[in-house]
Amino acid sequence: MYIDSLIADLEKRLSFLVRGKHWLWKVTFISVFLFIIIDFTGNISKVIYFKSFINDYVKQGRLDTAHSIIKAQSEDYFGFFKSGQDTNIESYRHEAKMKFRLFLPTLVRIIGANHFEIWLYFLTFILGFFYIYVTAKLASKILGENTNRILVLLFVAGFTNLYAGAGSFVLDIVPYGDFFAFLFLLLSIYTKNPLLIFAFCQCAFWVDERALVNAIFVMIWWAFTPFMDNKFVLKLNSQFLAVFISGIIYVGIRQYLTIHYQLHDGTYLGEFITTFKENLKMLSLRIWAGFDGMWLLIVMGLIVSWREKQYQFLFILLGSLIISISFAFIAYDVNRGISYGFIALLISLGICKNYLSEKELKYILIVCFLVSILSPTLNKFRMVGGGQLM
């Protein structure tokens, strides 16, 4: 077939990218720079936005609302919210949800608040390369040493072009801090040490409460690994329990802080219902924006699970995806919410690797990669005025 011949020729030409001892680092840098080139040349307004970042933060030293609250929290975690100053902020705004997102204020408190808006961005950007490298290493582990390395490149490059990939650290000027939650969730499936898993999950939860809901994918990872033995049977182990206990402790501490400091309850059922209904008006676009072309990998994982009669695993993974998406829909930034479930991509990669041929998996990853870099979805647009479409 002509397409087979074309792909074989491209593989041969690109094989130098995945040669050598440090090929995973080459995959990492290629993927990140590909994202930057495509994202910024495809939307010049982002260049304008970064120019305003340099002008406001570096030259004039101005702080936006989010930075100001992080700075205030680094000095007194709940002083801003105890004083009632937040009553003038609409409950649906990002700033109103920040009271329990204590990781960034703690980081600023430890390192120092002077020019933190600048070093925080560059720290995030530098750590981002490590984040993509760990993703590449996990993908390589899932696919196996003998698998064509081009498959790893395709998966990582496709993933990097998502908000859960490079978008979370290249574009995060606000800052949302999602990258740190993504990094900690990734590390919680990278290490086997239950104590480290517990600690990484705690850090992720205190970045954003969406990490708590999506920690269910970390639990699925540990309950059904290793992926290499074709036995997708639920097993409760110390890693699984570490995630569960970490979640229980987070909820307990959060409840204690709410009562002790007499903080405003940030959960408004009416607001959530209204937001959910509004997001349903753009159901397909909202869901699509979470993983772009990489949804194909998840869909194939579900289909393969059904055909191979792995019904227990199918039910748990599908149910977790529904929970994750539903929770994401109660906030306007659905793209961010769904992105917290990115570990489902690695899980799906493991399923497909087990039951599909290398050729079949290659075709799927090629489509995932091409659509992810070309798809003009929400996280790839930024209005000239500054607001990112989520």
C-alpha cells in the first residue's frame, strides 16, 4: 500500500531522532519546541500577550489579581478570605476559588516573594521539560523496550500539544498552577513508594481540588498494573491505599480549616447547576477540548476492553471518565478540568499496547498526533485582550 510505504519512508528519515543513549530527552525537547512553534505561529495574539507580561510584571512590577492573592496568602494563608474582602469577587471567578489552593502560596513563602511572578513562571517552564521527560519514560515503559521508538515519539508529541502537556507550563502566566498538579499526579504513578505517592497526591490536592477527583485514575493505574501481563484484574495494594488515604486526609484537613477559620463555603449548588447547563450547550466542543485528537486513544482503549471482555476494567475506567468530565462541567474552564484526567491517556496506551499490533497502534498514534497539533481547540486560542478561552 502507498500509505504503508510513505509511513515506512518517514520512519526511516525520522529514526535519527530516537537514536542514542539520551533519546528520551531528544523526544522531550522536540515535542516541547514543536508545541511552541505551532502554538505561537498559529495564534500571534499569544505573542502580544507575552509582551504584556513582560511590560506589566518585569518592567512596571504590577501584579494582577491572582498574583496579588497568592502573595497575600504567602504571608497569611487565610487573612484575605477571613477579612471578607473576597465578598466583592463573584463566586464563579478563579480568584474566589483560591482559598484552599495553598501550594503556590507555600512555594512563594519558602523561596521568597520578591519578583515571584517572574521566577515562578520560569521555574514552571524549566520543570515542564522534566514533566514531559517523565511522560516519555512512562510511555516507553508501557510500550516496552523492544517496541518501535517512533511510537513513543508520536505519543509524547501528541500529548505535549495538549493543555495537560506543554500548554500547562508554557502558557501559564495567570498563574493557574495546574502544571504542578499534573506533575505531582504523574509522579504518583511513576514511583512505587507508597509514602512518596501519598506526599505527591497531597501536593496535587493543595494545588487544585480537581486533582482530588481525578486521583481516581491514579488508583486505577495501581489497581490494574502492571500492564504487561494482560491481566486487568482489580488488586488493592499499598500504592492504591496511599492515594485513597491521602484523599481522606485532604478532605479532613480542608473541613477543619473551613470551620476553624470560619471561611466562606465556596460550593454554591445553584451556580454549579447553572454552569453545568451552560456548558452542555457546547457539549461536544467542551469535551473535545480536553484531549483533542488524543481522545481516539481513550476511545480505542474502551473498545478494546469491550472486545476482550475486560468488563470490570471497562466499567471502572468509563465510570471514572464520566465522573471526571461531569465534575469539569461545573466550572467554566472545562478544558482545564478534563485535563486533570490525563493519566487516562497512559492507561489507554497500556490497554492498546496489550491487544493491538504495533502497526495498528502506530496508525492510531499517527492520527492522535496529527489531530492534536492541528486541532484549533480552546486551549490554543487567546484573545488579544488577554483572556484564554477555556
